[in-house]
Amino acid sequence: MTTVPVRRALLSVSDKTGILELARALAVQNIEILSTGGTAKALLDAGIKVISIDSYTKHPEIMDGRVKTLHPRVHGGILAVRDNPQHCKAMEDNGIEQIDMVVVNLYPFKKTIEKPDVTIEDAIENIDIGGPAMVRSAAKNHHFVTVIVDPSDYSSVIKELIDAGGVTLETRKKLAVKAFRHTSAYDATIDEYLSKVYTQESVLNVRYAGGKRLRYGENPHQGASFYINPAISEPCVSSAVQIHGKELSYNNIVDADAAFEVVKEFRDQIAVAVIKHTNPCGLATGATTSEALEAAWSGDPVSAYGGIVALSATMDLDAAKRLEGRFVEIVIAPDFTDDAVAFLRAKSSAIRLLKTGSLVSSNREKTVLKHVTGGLLVQDRDDTLFEKWETVTSSSFQKNRENLAIFAWKACKHTKSNAIVLAREYIQGYFKIEGMGAGQPNRVDSFRKLSVLRAKENLTTEYTTLGKTVPADGVFSEFGEMVMASDAFFPFADTIEVANIMGIRYIVQPGGSKRDSDVIDACNRFGIAMVFTGTRHFRH
């Protein structure tokens, strides 16, 4: 039978959200309602006719309510296979009636153990027994029984009851899966808590859903899938809506995540990041998204080819036109104007457009998982920008360099270690990366061989465009306006010495080296201002 009518429903919920509305709708459909304890009282107080479980089973609730639904009239009515003659005879012989719908959610164990003053006795008392038993019984027998554990499903089930005269098999299957997930997560929480309290073991139960097979993994010979954490509601790649383009690949997802995490550092500003292999080869703020995008792209036009573009604000038509003749894999933004979407769709059938919604976060991811062979590393998310902002040199940052330094520090936080970022105020009040060195075995190479060379190329292009003379020694006066950011401390003063040769006058770094005094002395010798943040941002 694909659609099963509901004649009798059992309601027993800890979370009473929407339960009165559901019960009233059932009553209108002439569905008999069985209920327990607090749920029965709430329904009776609302004037809804209810049959209490103890009167239905003809056995009182005992042991402070620990035993009330663990009874053959309850579980027989749920588990009976309706088209099995032996089951039907057993029901008739034992006075058991069918229960066609089970609406149950469980004792709030998680909320209980989150209380600072919780005792082990309180925790154990909030381990539900009858609830999971009913949920699992109903889910097992979903060919005949509807099980609901989530109040958000009430309205759709009510609609089916009204429109179809029952609940469809397709809906019952989905609800059964949801029910088993519910009890599984519940048991996992109990496992983690009791393991910690009783056996001093730290147990991690990881649950992700919506697994989607990808075309391939990091390389074509590797299979891959993408799973989502349904508990997280912050704007991110995982919850973004794809409004155009080809299917996302493994590398697309990794890079788009890196790109969007960068611009989330600029929730109150217009910022654009251009990402290649998870590093911000371009990043800029601007008065408009178009201005910021152009500045970000100019940070490293060669690397930007085939990259990911992320915006902290709506992608409009002017910004979209900046991508004319430029190949990008993905554009990810909180929103897109209709004309921007139309332009980008006409530009390419392949370009992926991802819309995340507002950058205002709720229920943010708190931990980061990293797999190693045979194990899983878990760490807190890197949500701290800096612990302090302390000038440690005799020269201080000029006031107009502090915001630039914070910009450089944010960019450096999202650059692979060893990371060096050179940033400049390209228009008054707005900043861009001029040079970036990432993923090098030593910090001097990140600075001298990567970030400095990139900045020199950018300034040479700018000078040539403006008809200015390019310095023969490669030392541009603009280096003195830049801020250099390092994701970790300098173990030696050698990078400072190279910075001085290039004309760098502002440095931000975490500090914490045994040789901090040598580095500070070198800065003082050269008249360089340096700030310690107290926070390292290694990114492996």
C-alpha cells in the first residue's frame, strides 16, 4: 500500500513546538490520539481529546515514569505487519490495536549535559528509553507506520493527510531515515558523555549528510564525495546555492571554501579575493565591488587565471564586466544582481556562480577536522585575529598605516605558511595585496623570492603605464608605504635586513621567538616600525 491512512496516533514529545497545532489537525481528521505525561496534559489543557497511555494499556506508569510505553499494546500496535495473518491474529488474541503514527522526540539529554552544574544522576535520568524504542519500532515498520521526530515535518504530513487521505510511502521512507538518524545521534551523544565520565575516554562521533558523488577527487584517478554538516547554518560553500555553471569538482569546493573564508573577514567592507590553490593571489577592498575586483585581480594576473573570485558584497553588473576576457572557475558571493547573472551566463556556460546569502553568521562551525592516515585531527577553528596590538619598536606605526596593517594581517592569516604578505593603500582608504609568498620552507624565501618579486612586477607595470621611470636598483619608493605581514615570528633578523634594503618601514608579526630582541634591535637600527599581535596563524 503506497498511501496509508492514519486512524490512531501516539504523541509523546519533549520539544512541544507545534504539537498543539498537529494534534488539532489530527483531531479534525477524526484520528484517535494516545499520549503520555506532560504531552497529554498539554493537549488536555488545550481542549484536545486524548487517551492516556496508562488507560490504553490498562497499566499505570510506574517507577517515576521510567516505564510507561514499554508495553505489548504499544509496541505490538506499532510493530505489527498489517498484511501478515499471524501478526493480525496475535493482535486480535491480545487486544492490540494498530498505531499508525508515532510522534516522538526524546528527553533533552544534550541540553542537560550542557548545564554547568549537571550531575551524573541528572544526566542518566535524561537518557530516554521508551522514546527511542518507539521511534525505532515505528521507523522499522515504516511500510505501515508514519514516524515523526522533527516538528518541522508536521505541516507537510498534515497536508498529505488532508490531500491524499493518508501518508505516502515515499514520505514514510524519508521520515524513517530521519528517525534512525535522530536516535543514532542521540546515542552518540550519550556515548561521548559517558565515555568521558566513566572511562576517561574522548570519543568523537562525526555525522555528515547529503553525500554527493563528485566527478573525481584531487586528481582524475581518485574517487571523491562531498558531505555536509546539517547542523551548520553559517554562510559557506557547503550551503551555497549554485545558480549557474558546471558541476563543482573536489578542487572547486576546496578553493571556493578558501576564497569565501577570506572575504568573510571583511563583513562590514566591500572586499574581493582571487584564490588559486587555496592562496589569496589577489585581495583588495574598494568603494565598489568593481573597483575591489580590479584591484584584487591586478595583484597577480598570471595566477588569477583559472582562479576563484569571492566577494563580500553583491556581485553587480559593473563587477561582472571586469571578468570579460578573464577565465575564472567560480564566482562566489552573498548575492548577484539579475543583470550580472545574465552577463556571466552569456560569458560562459561553464562558470559556476554560487550564492551564499548574507554574511551574518549563526551557528558557526567551531572545529576543524583534518584526516591523516589512520587518524583524525580535531582543532578549534582559527577565529582569533590578534590577541594584542603592541608596538615593540622605537618607531611607531603612523595612524594611516594601522588599518592597512590589519588588512595585511587578515590576508596573511589565510595564506599558506610560511606566509609573507605585502599590502598597500592603492586608493585612499582602500587596500590591496601587492605581493604574497606562500608555502615556502623558510620565511626569507617567501619574502625575497616571492612577495618582493611580485610587488616589483606590479609596481613596474604601474610605473610603465604612468610613464614613470622604473628604478634601476628595483627599490621603489612605494615599498616604504607598504606593510609586511608574517604569519609567524622571525627566527632571525635576516628577513628584517632584506626588508630594509627594499625600503619596507612597517611590519606586523606575532612575536614569540627566542630572538625577538635581535629582530627588534634590527628594526630600531633601520627605523622600521613593528607590531606584535601575539597570535600565530600557521596554515598547513
